[in-house]
Amino acid sequence: MNTPLLKESVNNIFKRHSSNEKTLQEICDLLKQNISYYNWVGFYFKNGNKEELKLAQFAGELTEHTIIPFGKGICGQVAVSNKNFVVQDVSSQDNYISCGWKVKSEIVIPIFVKNKNIGQIDIDSHSVNPFTKEDEVLLEFICEKVSQIL
């Protein structure tokens, strides 16, 4: 992973688009295309006043998980804990929502606006144990950039 180059590409995406939807979609596409073990990349955001997340832009296979209740699965747990959650092997998690038999690991990083968790970026991988601190740092950078346009 070439983190400096990816960060530069992300910065360019933010400069290029005035539409939040296009910006988020291009980020999903960029990550999926440039990091071999990122097999699904998506953004979930709090669904109005409901205690649930709603799928926004994503790159990868379609998912039936377009609404996720707070507390359920990895994404739902991050909505409650407000902390990064790196799962190197989803089979070791009791509270995991299966997105398909190919998914072996997941990383979810929250997005904060004015110190409030309003959403997250979610990455699924078909590999066990692929995520490093470098992934967390890159995704935290992206979430910080996203928070500035919301």
C-alpha cells in the first residue's frame, strides 16, 4: 500500500467534486481498486433520528445489509462504541453480521462531525488478518476528510 500516494489521490478527489455523493463513491472506488485486500468498501451513516445505520455509497458486491441497527454486527457496535474496530477473523466474533461466505475480516472506522459519530467507513476483506496500523491511519485520514464535507 502506498499511503502517501493514496492520501494525495483522496485530497484530489475532495478538490474535484462539489457533490458529496460523487466524492464518497470515488473514494470507495479508489480504495477498492488500489488495495488488493479491500474487497468491499462502503459508507454507512446514521439514518435520521433512528438508532440505525443506512448504507450510502459503496464499491463491491451488492449487500442485503442496507440498514444496520445500532449494536448489531461490527458496524452497529462502532455506532455505539465510537471506536475503531478491526476484526482480523470474523469467525471469532459472536456479534457479526455475515455479508457473505467470502468475507474473512473487516475494519470499521467512525466518522465524527462536531464530536458526534455520524457514520463510518466499512471495509470487508476476503483474507484473514490483512489489516495493519497503516490501514487504520489511512482510513482515519479519509474519515477526517469526509467529516469536513458533511
